[in-house]
Amino acid sequence: MKQWLKSHPSAFFVCVILLVFVGLLIVNETSIFRNHKVYTFEEAYEQQLQNGVLHTKSGEAGFVEATHEDIKHSMKIKHTDSDLMYMDLSEPVNMSEAEVNEMLKGSGILEGQGKVFLEAQKRYEVNVIYLVSHAQLETGQGQSELAQGIQKGNQRYYNFFGIGAFDRDAIKTGTSYAMKAKWTSPEKAIMGGAEFVRQQYFENGQLTLYQMRWNPQAPGTHQYASDVDWATRIAQQMAHYYKSYGIKKERVLKDYYVKN
């Protein structure tokens, strides 16, 4: 073997490079679900109840403060939950522009933006069905004030994903963020929303709707929304499309907490 290595040094280095490449590929495929469990469920739940952590729930008169029971129920991982709540959203979905535009029919200002949503998926590696479902939910099917664009001077600013739109004054704060991000067209708002999700959540290890909402590794911090049903509502919207187009659910993880 030693003699062979001496006489074939280039082959040896090629083998080493291939082994390193395979190792990196395996790490990359598994790292998205590196699940360093920190808390038990009960500990995570207690963290969610700390002062300053806002949790809301939709009621007849709009959103109201969620009860402790509401929070615990929504946090709990149930067999009846859609797998889409726990699926890796960084995996692309193979869909045509016509199919995405079909999903967007009746979605107001979002209608006909299939090409842009697919470009956002490709550029930022964010599941296009998630992007569409999230935008539809956040904008009330493209009809919200932020979706229609807020006029500031000679420019309109758009925000389709509720980014920076804090509950106390969602229109003002959401518009302020869109102005800062320079989302001056629907196309820019779609691309910018996908970039935000990728950079702020996926790169922080929050790759599923559940992780984005409840952040099991740091409960009560860096959570996308205050609505306790946020993840469930987006998952339900996604489930409709997954069923309609016969798409297989990939990479599902439901184990986030240390066992008692």
C-alpha cells in the first residue's frame, strides 16, 4: 500500500478530497436538524410565560391576549397536527409557474406573481408553498392595507409577510420596515420577505413553522409571531396545496424537548 501511495500520489489526494466532500455533504444534510435539546417541555412553557413575551389569539373582536391554557395547548406537539408544522422549509418544491399562479388566484395583489415566488425559492432556498401560504395568511389573501402598499411621498411601500409589523401598531411599524428595506414594489416585497426568513430564521436553525413560532432552544425569544395559532394556520394552508398537487412531505422533525 505504501509503495502504491508513493507511485500514485495524485490518486491518493483525489481520494482524500472525495472523502472530505462526502463528509461535508453528510454534515450539510443533517445539520439543518441539529437538535440540541435544552429544555423540557414544561421548562420551555414556563419561559414562554415570562414578562415581556406577547402571545395572542384570534377572537370575535380581533386578536386578544392568549390565556396560559391557549399557550400550552398550541405549544404541545400533537399527533393530530399537520406534519407540515414540523417540516424543513428550506427544501425547495418542484412546481411550475402555472401551478404557483393557480395557487395565487383570488389573492389580490399577489395574483400572477408565481414567477417571483419561484425566483425567491431558488435564490434563498425557501419552500415556495410556504412562502405563498405565509403571504396569503399575513395579507388576508392580498387584501390588507400593508399588502396594497402605503403611500409615503411619491413612493408606495409593500410588506407581505408582516415583517416588523408589531401588534401595537402594525401598519406604522410594518411600513417603517418596508421603507427601510426599500420594498417599493410587490416583487421586492416577495424577494425581501424570502431573504428575511432565510437570514433571520433558517440561518438561526429555525427551519420549521414550529421552530419559527416557539423557538424550542431559546423559548420566548426570536419568535416570528405572537399569534399562538400562527404555525397551525400556515400549515393548514400549505396542507391544502400539498394535497392538491400530490407533493410528498420531506424531512419532518417533532422531537424538540428533553424528556422528563
